[in-house]
Amino acid sequence: MEDFSDVLNFNKYKLKVIEGPDAGKEIVAERRVVTLGSAYDGDLVLDDVTVSRRHCEIVFDGGGYLVRDLGSKNGTYIESFRIKEGFLRPGCRLGLGSTTISFELVGEQINVYLSRGDRFGDLYGQSLEMKEVFGILQRVAPTDATVLVTGESGTGKELAARAIHNHSKRADKPFVVFDCSAVPRELIESELFGHVKGAFTGAVQSRPGAFLSANGGTLFLDELGELPLDLQPKLLRVLENREVKQLGSNETRQIDVRIVAATNRPLEQMVSEGEFRQDLYYRLAVIQVPLPPLRHRRDDVAFLVDLFLRDLGRSGPGFVVSHDTMEKLKQYEWPGNVRELRNYVERATILSTGRQIDANLVPQGAGGLGGQQGGNGIETSIDLNVPFKLAKEQLIDRFEQEYLMAALEAHDWNITQASQQIGIHRKSLEYLMKKHSLRRPS
């Protein structure tokens, strides 16, 4: 196993809102990178219309606590000075829109273990963010601990799961992928736990199911947040008892399976709203490995572009990426993350003339799909260079935003009335509003 003995030590710190709509709210930061903004998945979530979704981040970079503005609309301030980047000192004040936050160290130290390499399995990166991920994976892979990998689509969750398996004592045993979002609802139970011949109409032969197929090895439960609520107790029972009963059978069979799960959904939020079982969440989240989006590790863009060019046989003196093009690539948000970047590089090497990637091939905006819009404002044209799963998620996101905005505006932003009309629970509408940062215009 690769040495990962490089260690970063930093103090925990407290962020407290002292002015603004969230006055009194505070968090104690225990991670190297902390995000602030109005997006529901941030570390300090602010209900302030003047704060951008991903407003800024605080990063311990080995030398201090660096505040980095993430392209916010109203800017980030240290005391009265607007900054793009700047270091925080204990006692100073951070300004985001109409919100003011105090920064104080709280004494206790946190150790962050960093890999000395620039890859783990098929995950690559030279940034501190990825070296931190590699450090976690290198320590957890040789164990039998259950792992929950979280992150946006395209960040490499399945690659992380495969790397965990390949660096474990189970590497010569099966690695089975079960995508909870890809199996029809009525077939999930039989596909997961198996069935015997005649268990139901159409069961003309027995099937072992994912658990028995992975026996001795690793079962990767992808898109865990899509697992129906009524099946979650059955999954929990299998995980706790280490035995499975196939549909139509009265016998239980012992299993020896390591579980790695992944999701791009906020499971803790789903637990609080009753959409995911708390006991199952705690059973699966023994070790959590969050994969950072590409926009949070822009230092890796040049490294990854070079890597993809080498994979495509286009690197070296025969193919050039200009400084201007590379800067544009670093500034792009990459909603599809590393997967989208790889697709871009492959497309650009085919479409570019000469030996240089044309700057006009750099993606524009953050939609990722391109094309014209339908009468409802939702983009309708298809780009086959975008993977199906990502394209579907992007289209659903845009539909949700426009549909919910229309419902809220129709009821003058009365959440109860809007939720009743469209047939969803008020809590679900509040969650979706946070997810898409929907707020009544001031």
C-alpha cells in the first residue's frame, strides 16, 4: 500500500452569524474545506437573498485559513475589503451580502492525512482535495468497513468503489454493481436478494441476486438514495444478520459481503424528512468519503486534460492546449465534473483544426446540454456527447426549477397552497426550494 504519512494539522474554528437573517446561527468547522452559501448542501447554509448559492469557501492550505470567493454576485469581504482570495485571522469578520460572520479558532486540532501519490485506482488528482480523498481511501480499503461515497454525478463514485475493492483482501473475489435507480421498482427485491424458480409469474429459473453473486467480495450499491422506503428495512436486516432469503424460498443463506454504497442525494436531509431510514443510514455511513466536484479543485484541470490527451494518444508536441483555452477550462463550472471534462477533451481533439484545441470549443455557461429552448424555457435539443444519466439529471433539474417557480408565483409564494396544488408535501417543496435556491424576489 502506498505511503500516506504526510499530515496536515489545523485547528477547529467557529463561524457565527452576527448580522443578517441568520443571526445567531453557528457551526464548528472540522473539515479542511468548508463551503458557505444559500445552497442546501453547503456547510454553513444562509437564508439570505443577497448570498449566492455557493458564495465562498474557507480552505486550510497548510499555511492558513484561505477564503476564496466562488464567483458570488455580491462579493466576499474580509472586514471592509472585497477579496477574491484572502487569509482569515482569529477575530476578523467575513461579509457575504447582508450577512456578517465572525471567525474564531476553538483550540482542538484536526489531523488530515494526505496521499503522496496523484492517483488511487482510476481516480486521479494532484490537488490537496484529492490527496485528502486518496489518504482516506488508502486507509479504509484494506479493512472490511462499510463505506458511503458521496458526491455529484461525474465525480467518480464507482471508480472509488472499484479502487476500494481492488486494494482490499477481497480483490480476487467478485465486485458486483447494483444500481438502485436502474432496476424497475417491482424487480428490485428479486434482483437484490434473488429468487427461486416459480417464486412469481415469469420466474422460469432461479436467480442468485446481487448479494449472493457478490459473496466473498464487494457489493456496490449505487444511487442508494433511490431505494424505495419499503425495501429499506429488508436491506437493513440483511446487513445486520449477514444472511439473505431469496424470494419464494424458506431457507436463509449466510453471506460474507463487503458493502460500498454511493449517492448524490443528501441522505441526512432525507432522513430528517422521513424519506430514508435513519438506522439504515447509520449502518451504511460507517466511513463517509465525499468526492469534491471539479469546480472545487480547479488546480486539477490542467493535470486531467493532459492525462486524457495521453489516453487518447494526442499529448506531446503534436497537440497543444493554449494558455487562454486552459484558463477558460479552469473557470468553467463543469456541472458534469470529471466525466464532462473527459468528454470535452475527446470531442475537442476531434473537432479542432490543426494541433491546438480551439478556444471556441470550450463549454459556455453551466447548462451542459446546449441547443435551443422549447416554449417553456427548458432546453430540448440533445447532445450525445453528454452521458445519458447526466443529461437526464440536468434536464430534470431545469424542469424542477421552472415548474416550482411557476407554482410558487401562481400562489404569491405561499408554500402551503403551492404544495397542495401540485400534490406534494410542504416539507418536500421546502427541500426542493433549498435544493434549487428558490426564493421570493425582493
